[in-house]
Amino acid sequence: MGFKIIAIDGPTGSGKSTIAKLLAKEKQYLYVDTGAMFRCLGYNWKKRDLDQSEQTLRELGQETAIEFYPDGTIYCDKEEVTDAIRSEEISKLASQISQFPVIRQCMKDQQRQLVEQARLAGKYDGAVMEGRDIGTVVFPNADKKFFLDGNNKVRAQRRYEQLLAKGEKVSYEEIFNALEARDQNDRNRDIAPLLPPEDAIRVDASNLSISEVLATMVDAIG
């Protein structure tokens, strides 16, 4: 059957991470959380109080060591940051830093390298990658592409509930406005804007359960 690459793109709060993890487990594929990679860079950018010069950003992208573990934990330069990078502040920083071309190039190279290492290692039957430009830029020749979307209010509610569960003090209005602003930035940036790949299967998850979305994707992959 060969090694398959599955691309799942979509806006924030659409459920990409949850579905990608479940799909990877179902198919015994490698799961690569590209959003977490940008979050790690945003986290490091803030922690080091760095400027926005191209050289500084290139060094940040090339030197930040990001590690994913099977139990779901994420390490950034040997520091466990699984929960730390999920705050609303880091979400905004990740969106901001992802707009720099030099950062996107560094991340694209790392993401392709992770998948190639997995293919050569022979431990997985494929890879599931989720993000905003996987099917259009990172892996335009992916074996199967999905674009997962949802109503803005539904997506904001999901994000709001996630943050409340983690103990963050946020309001629904704040999350809704931040989500709309991030959508605007992602869809209108000059480099790798958020766009559905022409050959992607579009899934509106507004009124679907997680299991229904997962079943749709599993059936499509075969």
C-alpha cells in the first residue's frame, strides 16, 4: 500500500488537532501537530524577548528543538511545554510569528523532514499532518486532503470551553473576536494564506460529532 500522507487544513477551533490525533491512532500513522510547532516558536520568541529581524527569526526557527512524544507531551529545547503553549497569549504569538516568510520556510523544512524520517524508519504506515497550509504548500501532493471548517460561533464556543477547562480566565466575546481576527490574518496573509486546496474534501463540522467527522475521513482514505 505504501506510506500515505494525509493533510488536514482548516481555521482555528475547527477540531483539526482532535481529529488528526484520532485519525493517526486509527490508521497507525505518525501525527504531526504543525500548529504546536508554531506555538513553540511563539513561546520561545516571547521567552527570549527577541526582535523581528530576519536573521534573528531564522536562527529561532533553525535552532529551536521541538520534540513530540507518543504520550502527547511536547518539548521545546528540552522544556516540557504541552500545556504552556496552549494559552490564548501563545495562540496570538503563534499567529503573529507565522506571518514571517523565513519562519514558514524553516517550519516547512522541519515538517517535511519529520515525515521523511518516519517513512524511512518504517514504523508507521503514513503520516497525518494538520495546519493551515499543509495541502497547499507543505505537501501539495498529499495522498488525501481534507479542509475542516465550522461556524464561527461554534468554533469560538469550543475554544472558550477548552480554555476554561484549563483554568484560563477568558470571556466568550474575547475568544470570538480573537478567532475572527486570526481568521482574517490567516486568510489574507501574503505567504501561504489559509485556503482550501482545490482537491480537498471539505468537511463542515459545525453539526457533526467527532466520531462522525472521523468516520468520514476514514472512509475517504480507505
